[in-house]
Amino acid sequence: MYPTRSDLIQFCRLMFDRHYLISTDGNVSARLQGGFLVTPSGRNKGLLVESDLVELDASHVPKNPSQKPSSEFLMHRVFYEERADIYAVLHCHPTWATVFACTDWELDDCLMTESVVGLGSVPKAKIAIPSTSGLSEGIRPLIRSANAVLLANHGLVVGGSNLEDAFNRLETVEHFARISYLARMSGSPSLIDKKTVRMLEDLREGYGMKGPFINCKPCATAKNLEELDKEEIKRSIVESILQKMR
């Protein structure tokens, strides 16, 4: 269950090779028995070696006083405090996901069957200064119901049951963001109807996927209006009337 230093280095290099982070950007951590392993402050993640990694005790104090952990470990701590199922946290600035972080667009459309099942919506935390409690506390309520969070005007942070799980979520978010962006730029994205969305969400348990999930937003057009409950129908009618009166 607990990763080795070699495991952490492997995923740092994967993130670097895929351009999810550059230069000294980003940070990676993992839960250990009685502590944590985290990348050092101010270092290029693609060039790290095992001895560069900083081991912290249960009180988040470096076991080697000469080493300085990433200042953004504050954000990782929130995942570990709120979620006993989280054993690895990755933070980086992948291009397509960061586009959504830096615009008023939300990454929440029911656009791809795979993302509906395995991802749902990705919430966005309000803008905050990196490496401060404002950033870490801003994500606290969101990670109680999601495994990945966009950081406004900043980037992305994900948690997982292990390093591979967290990395898979990172790649899923980045792929979904790219497809979502290009679909919007096409001018005619085709969202999945509510009935199909519900059927896709029901697949999660059979696939062994563990939440939490914030469900995506399906389309709600006339073709699937019969699937909406009575309150949603009333709301749609009222909104339609108000639009005509404007």
C-alpha cells in the first residue's frame, strides 16, 4: 500500500514528460506509515533523485532538518486530513485543465461516456495565493465530494488511493478538458441526455469505481423532457416564458 521513493520519482518523471508541469512547478506527495513523502521545494520534478525526496513525520516535520518540503504541502495535508482513503496527491498545471481554471468555464458537461462514469464534474476552488492557508482551506469543502479540484487561475490538484490512481485521475481530467475545449470551439457540442447519464452513472459500482462524485450536467432539451421530474418541468416552462417576455 505504501509507496517507495522510487515510485514517487517515477510519477514525477511521468508528469514532467507529459508536460503536466515544467521547471519547478507542481508537487507530489504520498502517505507513509507514520508520515509522508513529498517532493522538495524549488526543484524541477523531472530531475529529482530518490535522495531529494523529503520524508515527514506524522506531525509534518522533516526527518532530515536540512531538507525543505514543498510549501504547497499545506494543500496536500487537507486531502489526507479529510479523506482517509487518499494515499497520494498530485498538483500540477496541465495545459487544458488549466485553461478551464483560468476562464469562467466549468468542467462539468456530460460530454463523454467515459468521463460521466469515471469523473463526473470537476469543481473549481476560488482564486487564492499559492502556498497559503487560503488555498488549502479553499479546497477543503470540495474534496469531501470530489477527487479532483481545479484551482482558479492556477492549476489542478488530484488525490488517489495510490500514486497510479491519482495519476490516472490527472490524465482523465486533462483529456476531458481538452475534448471539452475543442467541442466548445466547434460551436456544437452534443451533450448526453439525462436518461443515458443516469444509466452510465449506474455502471460505477459494477466497475468498482469509488467516489465521491459530483455528477456532470446533462442536456435538458425537449427530446428527453419526459425524463425530468415535475419540478424540473415547471422550472423549464417558467424560464421559457420569462425569456419570451424579455
